[in-house]
Amino acid sequence: MARWGLVVDLDRCTGCQACVIACKHENNVPFSTPASSAAGRLMTWIQLVAVEMPGRDHRVPLPLMCQQCDRPPCTDVCPTSATYLSTDGIVAQVYARCIGCRYCTNACPYVVKVFNWTPPEWPASMQGMMNPDVSVRPKGVVEKCTFCHHRLMIARERAKAEGRELASEDYVPACVQTCPAEALTFGDLDDQHSAVAAAAASPRAFQWMEELGTKPKVIYLREGE
Amino acid sequence: MAVRALEADLEPAHPGVLVDPDAIVRPVLSVGPSFKRWAIAMAAVVAWALFAWIWQLWRGLGVTGLGRPVYWGLYITNFVFFIGVSHAGTLISAILRIVHAEWRRSITRMAEVITVLVLFFGVGNILLDLGRPDRALNVITHPHFRSPLLWDVMSISVYLMASSIYLYLPLIPDIALLRDRVSGWRHGFYRRLALGWAGTPRQIHLLERAIGAMAIIVIPIAVSVHTVVSWVFAMTIQPMWHSTIFGPYFVVGAIFSGIAAIITAMVIVRKVYGLERYLQPVHFNNLGILLLVMSCLWLYFTFAEHITVWYGQEPTELSVFDARLFGRFAPFFWAMFLFCFVVPFAILANPRTRTIKGTLIASISVNLGMWLERFTIVVPSLSNPRVPIHTFLYAPSWVEWSLMAGCFAAFTLLYMGFTKLFPIISIWELQAAEAEAAGWMALVAGEGDEPAGPGANGEASAATEPALAGGWR
């Protein structure tokens, strides 16, 4: 079984936020307004946060999404197993089972899980622009980055139909596909020949808050000298 | 020595007057205009809260002031607060019963009712907090046993069952007393609930044994309940939640606020139903001393919790610490310190101010302070996450305040309703004490008529306090 992982090269990231837009469109993430964002109601699966880095006098933009921990603090605390570590190594969120207690959102040290405070709304111009492969979440449940899990399912089905094994390049999340600076590398971390494994082996590689023992599968590469 | 202790306990509480069941039963069977006014006022608040609740169900939790990263606020604060207050019944009743503290007799029921009623509002606040309350039963149909919330579900349901039984058992003789005094629908109601109680020695023996067993059983359950509530926070790795002392810290805080709640209820019931004879200054004095001890214990735990964080200077912990003590939550924190320690300590440490009025002021202060403690535990940690995302200052919305008011009003209403169905003071237990005291006095005076002997309470108590055990003979 593949161990899907994402490497974010902060040296290449320009902070353009194309990944943010791609994710929103791909995953039917509702729009937010500046006012609702200020009230803590921003709906997003990936966002840029300004992080202090050693040896830098300015804050560095860092794309923050679900870190897809191998030891996720959020799944332990869920009273209904609505969030769990799937066999793909992706932290899954079952919207139909979630009771909306928001324990997982509070247990996550990265605060990357968002809650549907209101029913999702889109401007009229978005009519008919929804991604049919991704369910729209109702009010009252928690959601987060799934590494575009629907794309994995589609790729797997296609590979099966074509009578071949799923290849690493068959499956790529929307943010990775979109990134114009090629700062994002995705693939099977256990495949020694994959680009993502090579990137993850870089001496610049680090996992955010690795001291917490969450074992994220999102790996950042700090800026070069 | 034993004689003096018994006298000291009993005399001020029951100064030679016979227990008058009529005086206690009268308010049960009659409804005054003041009661009606209060009931209507409380019902109006509950009705308003119901409207707010329907509004929230319809619009979603967006009608609260919550947001990312402050995902929990008033509802969870109230949940912890109410579960804490529920410890009143266990401590006052079970512990005092086990140690044979005589002065407990007139206050145990008041305490036990608080426990049972307030638990519903603890659980209710969790339901209010759910994004999908319609799926609440998923915790039973799809349980995940590694979640501390599921531990909560289990220990609180056990506690609710145990404390309901523990409330019901000592009610049985009094229900039978009412059954024999009333007619109409009330007679049928009491007849069913009295389970054929006739006061035979065998029944009394069985009841005493059952009460004795339940008094022991509910204590570990109660401790587990608030320990598990604290673990909802402590089991995460969030700064200033992930604390090893949270279990005992929450249990101490729970007993603390529980005693304060029962003193408040006692003052009101005493005044409203004219039960001055049964709720005497000695009760308030003794509970006031207990409250004083808990206040000191609370200070010790709070100090230990904060000094270790401050000394460690771990940055993520320190940011929560600073927000709580010196930042935007400082007013709440220092108000908590004032209400939980300064005010109660100043009043209760001085015997001259440890009066009924004094303990009432101290108790209200403690209840306010303990609510603030729950708030300053829940919100500051969430407001200061490790990641540099946008945070905001959480201010509860009108819906949250309304539902909180509704919980308090509904609790008051149910408590009032209870006093109109059952005696709020345990008549039979007071009568038993009276019989025992009379027997003991007779024994001391050497007037013969030996009442004692190894009785229902067993050899241990019979050896130390023969009159207590023999009171039934």
C-alpha cells in the first residue's frame, strides 16, 4: 500500500495562493467574506500562514493544510470514528457520521480542521460550477483536506479498468497539479524512486512540530541559504 | 467523649423540638402566590431559551459567537460547570452519611436533588454544542472507545443512574408518609412510588443497607465523572490543557462549586418554606468550614497548575499562560481568583462572619468564580493555538446567553417542581435521629429503657454509637 505524502518546497513557493484557489474549486469549499473570516468562519482546506523561520528576519509564507499525520491526535478523540486514519494513510472525515462536537478540531495542533457553522453558500455565478465528484458538506459537520481522496478513487478505478497497477503519477491532488512554481511534490513516500521520496530526503526537509510526535506526511523544505 | 460529640452535633440542630412532619409536608401540598410568580417567570425564561434553541437548530451553530480556533465556548463551559455542581449530592450526602455526621440529615435530600437535576443540564449543554444533535446517538451506534468524550458518555450515564437511585431510596419512606396523607391523583402517584413501604423492621433494614451500599458506590463514580470530564481537555496535547493534575484539580473544583450550590439552595429553601428549625446556623457553619477547606485546596491546585507552567517557560504554554493572567483573559482570571479565594476566605475564615448570610455571599461568589474558572480553562487555550492563524476575541452571542439563562431557569423550575412533589427535607431520617437522641438521652440519664443493641447499621457503628443503631427498635 502506498504511503501518500506531500513535500512543500518553501524555497520555490512564491505565496501566489493558486493552490488555495484550486483546492477551493476542486473540493467545493464554500466562499468566505473578509467579515466572516475575521469572525473565525473562514472555510478553507489550505491557507498560507506567515511563519517565523530560524535565520530569517521576516516571516515566511507557508501553505498549511491537513498534515495527514501517521499518528493523528484528531482521530483518537473522535467519539464516533467519523475521522480515522484510512488504509491509504489519509486522515479521512466521514461527513455523514460526524456529530459536529468539534473535539477533533480542538485536538489538532495545526488547527486545520474547519467546521460548517452555516449551510454552505456560493454566489449565483457559481451555479453549475460544482465538482460532481466531491460531496457538498451540510451545516454542522467538520471537514478538512483529504489529499483530494476522490482523485485517488477515480485513478484507482481507471487503473483497474485498464488492467494495470495504480502508478504514482496517476494520482495528484489539485493543489499540486496547479502550483505554477512547482513547489509541491506529491507521491508515494515509500517508493524510493519517487520524486516525493527524493524531495523528502533533502537535508532541508522538516516536519512541522515534529516534536509532538504526530508524524506528518506533509514535509516542508526550508528555504535555501 | 462520644456523648459530648453527639450532643454537640445534635443539640443546636434539633433543640429539643419534635420533628413536625406537617410543617415539612405543608409546602409540598400547597402552592402559594409567590411560587406561582416565580414559576411563571422561570417558565418565561425557559420559553425564550426554547425559541433561541429552535433558532440555533434552524440556522446552525453559526448563530453562536464561536469560530476557528475558538471552537468551544459557553456551552462547554456550562457543561463542565454543571457537571461540577452535580458533585454537591455525592459529597454532602454520601460522605457525610458514611462518616455518620448527624447534622447532614436535614440537608442530604436538597443536595441529592441538585445532583440529579443538574446532570441533565450538563448533558444538555453537550447536545446544545453539537453541530448535528440529530446524530447524537452515533456515539452509541458507532462508539469509538479511545475518545474521552465516550468515556464521558459512559461515566455520566452511570452517575445519573446511580445518583437517581441514591435520591430515590431515601425518598421511599417519605413517599409512603405522603401516600397515607393524601387522596386523589397524588395518592395513586405516591402509592406506586412507595413500593408498598410499610416501615416494617425488615424493610427498614433492607433500605438502610441499600442506602449504605449506594453511598459507597456513588463516591468513586462521582470522582470518575469529573476526572473524565477533565480528561476531555487533558488528553489532548494542547497547551495548558495537557496537564497531569487536571483530574484531581477538576474533582476539587467540582466539590467546591457543589458545596457552594447546596448552600445557596439551602438558604433559599429555608427562607421560602420556613424551615428555619431544620436548617440552623450550625449547618451553614459546618458547610462554611467545608467550603473554606475546599477554597484553600482550590488555591493550592490553581497555584501548582500555574507555577509549573510559568517556571517551565515553554513558549506555547507560556502564550496561553500570558493570555490568561496578563492578556485579554486577565479580567476573567483575576475575577475568578477574587471570587474563588479572596471573598470566600475572608468571610469564612472568621467565625463571626461565617453566618447564614456570610456563607450565602461566599457561596454565590464561589459559584461565579468556578464558572469563570471553567471559562478560563476552555477559551484561552483555544484562543492561542500553536499555528499563527487568525484568531479573534470570542464573545458569546445572544443565543448562547439565552440558552445559558434557560438552563439555570429550567433547573430552578424543576427544583421548585420537586419541592411540590416530595418533601425537600428527609422526614424519616430526622425522626430516626430524634428517636436515637431520645433513646441516648434516656440511656445517659440512666432511666433504663435500654434502646440500644446491634442494629441495622451493623456492629461497627453500634459499638461507637449504640443509640444510632438502636433508634429503630
